Amino acid sequence: MKKLFFTLIILCLCLFSQSCNERKTNLVLLGTVHQPVENFNSDSLYNILKKIRPNLILFEVDSSFFTQDFKFKKTWESNENIATVRYMNDFNADVRPYDFTGRNEYRRKIGSRPTDTKTIKLIESLYQKHLLNSEEKSIYQDFLQITDTLNSFGYLGISNFNNEVTDSIARIRQYYQYKKLLEIVDNNKIFSSTFYNKEDGDSISYALGFRRAGEFWDLRNKTMAKHILHFTNEYKGKRIVVLNGYFHRHYLDSLLGPEQKKNNFIIRDLDEY
């Protein structure tokens, strides 16, 4: 009898906890791959959205992609765009932008783009010509291996790039890209003496542009997290899906996780649906 009583108590507590979670704003940080690949395409994403049934989809662009009543100004061949438009046509749901406003224009203005990619190409050139010292060579090889590993998850299906293991590898990859590669840049004068001419006529060294790229990565993710928090309060008690390239997922989770209690929302995993 006692065993039955305790079983009923535990069952009631579980149902109460589940009910409380449903009353809170539910947030799913859904990592994606932008273009169709093996095992993941717009149909895959649409079916996931159907399972979660969000009231709001947060889209990884800024407001310039939308009309004043939050309709897409255009459609394009990305998994997220095709799946979101299809979902909105089939279900009653809103979509909102949450990215850093004018991110690409801002990158070009501060000179972090295209000096970020040019810097990595120059590191690759030095590596191929055996002009990096042994420590720098090891850093770059590790960066390539980590990047290849992280990219490979994108071909294995959505559960493979929406989990803690992939998030931890993305975190390490970010550290290597913006901290360890910067060590190579700072140790070799060629990066501070090689310049790119910006659109405004000013020039910027690869070294400074690459440093600014790392700073912008932090700024962009913090801005996205701030915008997401805004929507957790605007859509209280609703289900929100945040579509994000899966390299961002770990960063957004680290910023939003500590805010759950104060803002009365809960981050839910994909496998809970």
C-alpha cells in the first residue's frame, strides 16, 4: 500500500512539473544547416517544426528581410526559409527576425570582412610553405581537424547537431578560430603589414581585421541573445523555436541558460518533442 502511495505521489509531482513547464515560455534552440545536405533539408526541418508546433519562429536575419507586418520580402533557397514559409502557411504562427541589424554591412564597415577569410587563407599559405613554427603548425592542424569534425555532423541528421557533444566541439572550434589562430596572427609580422582596402577608401591590416572579426562574433551572439530574451517576454507561455546555424547553438545556450528563472522561460531539448 505504501509503495502504491509513493508511486502516486511521484506521478503527481511529475505531472505537476510538466504542467508548470508548459505554462512557462518554452524555448527551443534549434540548430540548423542552411543549405540542403544529405539527411537534412527543408522537409526535415518542416517535420521538426510540425512536431514542436511553435507559436513563434525566430529567424536568423535582421528586420531588413521583412515587411512591416513581418512577411518575408522575398523567398530564397535555404532550408530555414522554405520550411518556415511552409509552416506558416499550414499553421497559425508568427515569425520574427532576431539577428544583429545590418550584420554584413557592419562587418565590411569595421573591416572584419573579408579580412577574416583572407587571414585564414594566408595562414594556410604559410602552413603549406612550412613557414609556421612547430607550435603554430600544431594549432592550425588542430583547427582544421576540429572544423572538419564539426562540419561532418551537419550531414548526419538533425539530432547529431543538436546535442551537448556537438555544442562542446563548436565551443572548442570557436576558441581555436578566434583565440588560438590569433596567436599565429600576432606572432607573424606579415599579418600586421598586409592590408586590405575597404569600400570607404581606408585600409586595415589583416591582423586588426581578424581581431575585429572575433570581437564581432561575441557582439553578434550577445545581441541575438538579447533579442531572444525580448521575445520570451513578449510571447509569454508560448512555444518559441530559434532557428540558428548550429555553430551558434552553444553560445546562445550559455547566454540564455542563466536567464531562465528570472524571465520565466525554459529551454527545451529537441528530443522532448
